[in-house]
Amino acid sequence: MRSCDTRRVGGLAATGVLAGALGGVVFVGCALHTRTAAREPAGAAPILPSVVPLGLLALPVDGVARAELVDGFLDSRGSRTHHALDIPAPRHTPVRAAVGGVVAALNSSRAGGTSIWQYDESGQYCYFYAHLQRYAPGLRAGQTVARGQVIGYVGTSGNAPEDTPHLHFAMFRLESKGRWWGGVPVNPYPLLRGDPLAVDALAAE
């Protein structure tokens, strides 16, 4: 893990660079499925990457309303900063892909436990689902998943308290396509809530 200076990503606070997830990993490497934007004529409005529909991530946990989400991004967790949202739910609750895209890696680590890294369709963002009880049957690295598709189940693997099952959900803007382990944290809370200002900020990048 290494860090860098705090910066702004599309008007949203972002701190640090994630590098080198621990544990046993199965990953796609650079064989990333991407959607290439067509060249646009001079003076035309830029073609935006397909980051969802922009600004409205699918709720990644069944049975949780958008209004119930709590913004824990940048909370202090002892000596570290929390670059994610924790979404409490009963154990075995289905976890769904927040966006359509490709499973970048299935990861097992002491901190995140059973977890999933997933690229969006543009290959510019990666989403991290941690502390899972288990994966959806047949899920594998390199698999294309649809927005809202069940990819796992809420649990307490890794360093999650045994009595507090929840999904640790994080979003990263990748500095290099195909490098799921390296990115700048972006707060997913406004995008899960459908905040139009957050949409405008990402679209302006």
C-alpha cells in the first residue's frame, strides 16, 4: 500500500493511491474488455464514458433504500482513512453489481476477506466489494456482468466484526486501464444517492 497527496477528482475529494492488494488473487491482467468511443468531429461535445448511466449506480445490496445509506467516506479508522461506504445488511443478503462491466479479480485477503474487483464498461473506474460471505455460483475473473446482477452475498470475511455483516463498497478512478489494484478513491455516496452535482462533476472530467 502506498499513498500520495490529497487531490480532487471531478470535484470530489479523493486521497491516496491503492496499490498491491494482499492475498491470493485470480485476475484478468490487461485483457480488459472496453467500449471504445468513436472519434468525434472537431467542435462536437465530448462522448462521455459509460459510467452507469452517469451518476446513478445500482444499489449493491438488496433491501437497502438509497435514503438509508450513510456517508462514511474519509472517516478515520484508527491510523487509516476509510475510502469506502459500509452498507449493513443481514448475512447472505445478495450483493449486486453497481454497474455493468467485467470482473477484474476475485480476491482473498486478511483485510477485505472474500472480495471482488470489477471494472465498469469504460475501463476508467473500478468497484470493490469486500467482506463477502461467498461469491455467486460460477462467478469468475474475466466474466462480463450486468448492472444489478447478483455477484456475491453479504458476510463478515476479512477484518469485519463477526456480529456486523456488511458490504464494504468502494469506487476508484483508474490511473492506468487494466490496473485494478491502482486507482484514486472516489466517494460513491453521491452517485448511489443520484446527486446531480456529482454526475456533473464526473461528466466534466
